[in-house]
Amino acid sequence: MMTLIKEGAVRLWKEDEGLGTLEMIMIIAVLIAVVLVFREEIVKVVKALISTAGSKSQEVFE
């Protein structure tokens, strides 16, 4: 029984088919963490960009 478990663990460790999925999940988790940490600053930047775009579009139409 122990040899089956050991062989399964070794086979699982050597297979890397799911590695790409794990990497993507880790990248998404890090991005979400960064967004949560810098949420207020991101909101300020987005509001400033929207404000600038709004004022520039008004200049074009006048």
C-alpha cells in the first residue's frame, strides 16, 4: 500500500501538466492582492483620467 502511495506521489511530482494553470492562478491572486492594497490610489488615477478625458472632449466639441 505504501509503495502505491509513494509511486503516485512521485508520478504527481514529476508531471507538470497542471503547472500552467497553477501559475495563472498565482498571477491572478497576486494581481488581486495588489489591486486591494492600492485600491484608493487606483481609483484616484482613474477618476483623474476620466476627468481629463471629459474636459478634453469638451474642448473638441466647442
